[in-house]
Amino acid sequence: MVETANDLALKCSAAARDGADFPMVWDTVLEGHALVVGPSIQTFDDEEHPQLEIQLINGQRLVDISRSGEYFIL
């Protein structure tokens, strides 16, 4: 079964709920994953809160909202 971007976001969110910070999620889930194109970049949401975005091979972006521990797809 091929893992989708949404599957990847759910996997990252589950790791964060289990206490993993972003570096741990990167090391255990994201680094080397077939969907991940490159390293994370820091961006800001509409309210100027920092977030991390990871570019995916399909043109989507995986976004880490570190203040909530959730990951979602843009």
C-alpha cells in the first residue's frame, strides 16, 4: 500500500501526540521518506505564528503547527 500525504500527516501528528518534538519526527518519520523533497523551512501563518513546512514530491506541503503538535497538508 502506498502511503499518501494525508497518511504521512496523520503519522507525524500521532508521533507528536506521543511526545515527539519536530527533530524526533524528522529523524523517525520524515527523513528519507519517499514523499519528502527536502528539509523543512520556517514560514508564518496568517496570524504571524511560526510554522515549519516540508515540500512533498507531489507539490503539496506538510505543515507542522508546533504550538498544537498537529501536522496537516496544504
